[in-house]
Amino acid sequence: MDNKDVLLLEALQEDASRKLEDLARLVHLAPSSVHDRLRRLQQLGVIKRWTVDVECSALGLNVEAFIGIKASLRCSEVVKQLAAIPAIEACHSVAGTLSLLLKVRVAHPSDLMELTERLRAIPGVESTETTIVLKTHLDRPVKSPSSTAVPKPRHQ
């Protein structure tokens, strides 16, 4: 990755609907070169997916929470069951007293109660600990490293 790749990533994280021509002007390249760079970044796994950031409350998902799970089985075994639950937005294996940390969204607090009961019924889930989000003060995309911190490509 070079400085132009970093600039492209930052611009797309800010507004992924930018036109190739606008991105090309930003990094002083032809639109076809920008297209090739974006395709390469996707093939390398730097760009994992193209998505839209949705206002969850507009979909009726008004409750956001984090649920910690203490498990007696390997995380990989528990995750198989968790993958089938649409309310789970993210699932992380964590170090410490918890085994997994879930980010979830539901419509109502009663739905959160049902979800935690469902989680506790999964074999291997010993206990859960739920924290409800009252307000999100900061939620931003990953900041790309500065161009000076970008590793130089290896010559073979």
C-alpha cells in the first residue's frame, strides 16, 4: 500500500458513494487506475466489503447492547449456535473472565430479555452479562495509518 491507497481508503470510509472521477482527482490518477487500485485492495482483503451505514432506529431497532458470555465450551462451538441469531451484529472472542462479547440490536427491552434467555439456553453458555447502550458518543471508521507508517512493498 502506498499513500494514494491510504487516501483512497480514507475518502471511501468518509463517503463510499464518491465517483471514480472524484477519487481520481483526489489522488491525481486516471479513473481507470483508481478502479484497478480498488479492485486490488479488495482482492488483498484490505477492503472487505462494500456496504451502507443504516440508521438502526429507522428500522425500529431502538435498543443496542453488548452481551458478554462466559462459556464452558470452546468459542468455536458456541459461535455455531450464535450465527443463527439475526439480532447479533458482531461476535468477538475476548480475553479475561468472559469468553465472547456480542454487539446486538433489538426493537424493545423485552426483545433483549428474550434474546438473553435464548443465549442462556445454548449448550456451553454458562452465564451472560448485558450492558445497554444509552447513547453513542463516538462511532467512526478505522483510521488509515499515515503514509509514513505504511510498510513499503518488498522487492523480490
